[in-house]
Amino acid sequence: MSIITELLSDITLPKMVKVKQKFAATKVTDIASELQAQLRRPDIANRIKPGARIAIGVGSRGMAQIPLITKVTVDELKRCGAVPFIVPAMGSHGGATAAGVGGDHGQPLARRHRGGGRYPAHPHR
């Protein structure tokens, strides 16, 4: 008898059913325009107050066009009068620390691109 079988011997498991789900495969062809449209919706744009410091969590995995999405987000927040800044958003790899990830991936995009001016630096750094 395996340890798992032994541990489960006194437990009645519920009846299970296999389920398959299909999600709509909506494709966005113009990412910048779609993101602008979404961020300009009144229920979102009206919540952004002039002078508000807003952190933008930027990761590095599982998403295409991260630089474009980040730039459009920064631009839209600035258009609303906010003061956006970028913070690294990473998983638990490398201990979830900038040092643990290493290389450029351990620095916020604002620091990596400070010289190029593509992304704003954190206002207090």
C-alpha cells in the first residue's frame, strides 16, 4: 500500500467530472490604440487625479509588447496629470529580489532606460 493510498483510506473523495473550457480568442491588432481607449474610459480616467503618484508594475515574462504597453500606460497616466513611476514586478525566481534575478532584469525599466529617456525615472531617485 502506498503512503498516499494509506493517507486517503479514511477519506471519501467527492465525485469529480472532467471539464473543458474554451476562451474567446480575441486578437488585438493595434495594442497602443486599444490600451489608450481602455485607459481613457471615464470609469478609469476619472479615477486618475492630477499629481497622483502611480506605480506601474512591469514584469518580463509571458506578455508580448511589454515596452509598448509600458510606454502607452506611462503616456496616458501623464496625460491625466499623474506622476507615474515603474517598479519591477517579478515572480519568485531569484528569491523575488532584484539581486536574485540578476542582470538588467533586476533593475526597474526606469533605471535601465534612464539615459534614453524612453521611460520616466522614479520621481524620488
